[in-house]
Amino acid sequence: MLRRVIEVLVKINAWLIVAVTAISCGGGQEGSAKKEAARMETIADLGALPVTVAHPADNPSIPQKVELGRLLFFDPVLSGNKDVACATCHQPEFNYAEFLETSIGVNGIGRGQGRRFTDPNDMPFVKRNSQSVLNTAFNGLRNDEPYDPTAAPMFWDMRAKGLEQQALEPIRTLEEMRGNGFHENNILGEVVDRLTKIPAYRQLFSKAFPGDASPVSQRNLSYALAAYERTLVATNTRFDQYMRGDSNALSTGEKEGMNAFLVTGCAKCHSGPMFSDFKLHTLGVPDTENRRESDTGADRNYAFRTPSLRNLRYTAPYMHSGKFTTLDQVLMFYEDIAGGKLPNPQVHARQMDPLATHMDVNFKDISRIVEFLNTLNDDSFDKAIPESVPSGLPVMGR
């Protein structure tokens, strides 16, 4: 009942704001932008995650494939210098992300905040903050829309679609896993050759892809990694329980925080079951100081994909550049840009997304919104790390 009351109140607020905006803004493009920004989302624009995962028709999940993918995910044999695994920058204890502004991939050593480059070093930091692998099985999921896992947008710039395509991109990338020893066009061939020479991997690939005449292949490497990543889900947050009918799953304060989340405009981009519209937006986030060049984003307009808000407790720092270490800082950033500030000197006012600049985040709302965001945490996901990997190399890399 309380959930319905909140929804009704939010709708009433939306109607009032739209009416006032229509009167005060007048016509024209600016008026249209303000009207769009003034449209108020409701709880119906959010959603619980499904309890099951959709798999591509050509990559059904079987236990043998998942286990192979798990071993590959933690095995540095996939990197050019055999020093970096997928799990180096996507660590189970950090929600399959990493607690660094931007990651150190090739030629790094250590874990967490203690990770550093070894000397001598000619490798740059990874370009962007390490996004969580958790729940990427639901990337692109929208309310009441058909879901195609092969079309799921991946990465901050959405340069890959589907986990199968995503899985191979870090192996090809210089500073992430490839290193200087191989060209991006031949590193995958080198990795497949390595795997083929390891008897344990030959056996594991044969079991994971029965009937395949050449089971150790680039295609099957990506399929195994994707199959494992689709098991990394956290679908039973208190918010999910609330949306599935448990009205006591959220406290009164958390429900008020959800209302503030909707009223201030956060759900214009952070909507649906994954709390993301999976679109590109220019926000003017400050660049990381770990790279010399300014990151111009997917379309050279400083636009980046809306990240999910799930399990934020474990995935700091935030934004594509990792510049904000707390959720309070993120929300204060939105308060600043709505007030006309441009935190990134490379981004001009005309480039800024009006959905962000017309938000109504006030300092008094921040603690309540953060309280609500904490209901999106679920710590019950798979964190198992193999004791060893078939290559014999250090698990998770150096």
C-alpha cells in the first residue's frame, strides 16, 4: 500500500512540475528540453531483476563450459606477458571490479590499492575505471521490452555487444592484457596456441564443446568466458524483494530516499531493472590524472554509458574516470552541474546533456538518496577463486 501511495504522490508532483514548466518556459528547443527534464519518473520506471539469465541460442550454458570459463577468467595465460588475468582488474572481493581510480594491467604487480607498475615501465594506466562484471548478464535489460543477450551494450563506450564479443576485447588491448610483445591482430592466435599446448585445457575445451572438431578456438574461448560471467549475478537485493511484493523489505527512510531519487531526476538515466538506460550521456566528469590525454568518450563528445547503480557499496571509485570515491561526491557533482558548473574544462556547456543539467539534486536530499541506493546491494554472489589454473601460472596474475 505504501509503495502505491508513493507512486501516486510522485505522479502528482510530476504533473505539477510539468504544468509549471510549460507555463514558464514557453516554446522552442530549450522549452522542449526543459519539459523533457521536468517529466517525473515513477517507481514503475524502475524494476526488479529477473531470477533467471537469458543465454544466446548459440551459447547455451552447461556446467563444463562455466567451469572452463572460470579457470580462463583467473588464468594470466590469456595475456601477452602472462602476467595479467581478467580477474586482475575484476576481483571477486570488489564486486568483480577494482578499488583503483583506473587499473594497472600489463607490467603491474600486487593487489588492490597496493598494485603498482614494475620498473622499468613503458605501459600506461588502463584508460577507464574498471566496471563490474557482476550482473552484466542483464546489460541492456529494459522494462517490458524483449531482451537479446547478443545485443547487450558493453564497456563505457559501448564498443562491444554481448558478453561473447566483450570477452576478447581486453586481451587485444595494449595496456589491459596484450602488452608490447604482440600485435592486436595476432594476440588471440597466440593465446589459442598456448591453450592448445596445455593438455588440461584441451580436455576441458573438449568437454565444454562436445562434438566440436576444433574445440580450442577463439570463438570457444569467448563463449566459455561469457558463460562463466553469466553466472555472476546478484538478484536478491532488498529493493528486488520490495518490488516483488515484500512491502517490509525497505524502511520508511529508504522509501523516502527512493522518492527523492525519482523526484530529483536520477531515474531519467538510471532506470529499469539495472538502473541504467544504457545510453551515452555527456556529463563533464573530470578526467583521471593517470593518463596524459583527455578521454573524449565514445563519440569524441565526452559521452559515456550510464552505469548500473547495483552493488555500489563494493565498486568505488565511481564514474568512467574513477574520480569520485564516495556516493556523496557523485551526488554533489550532479548538484554542481545543475548549478551551471563545468568540472571538466574540455567540455563546453553546449555539449552537456540537459537531462543532467536540469536535475534538482539538493544537499538535503543526498543522504536519503544514498540510503536508498544501499538497498541495491546484494553480497550473495559467487566469489569462488580457483586454487590453481591449468597453465600453472599465479592465479589472478602477478
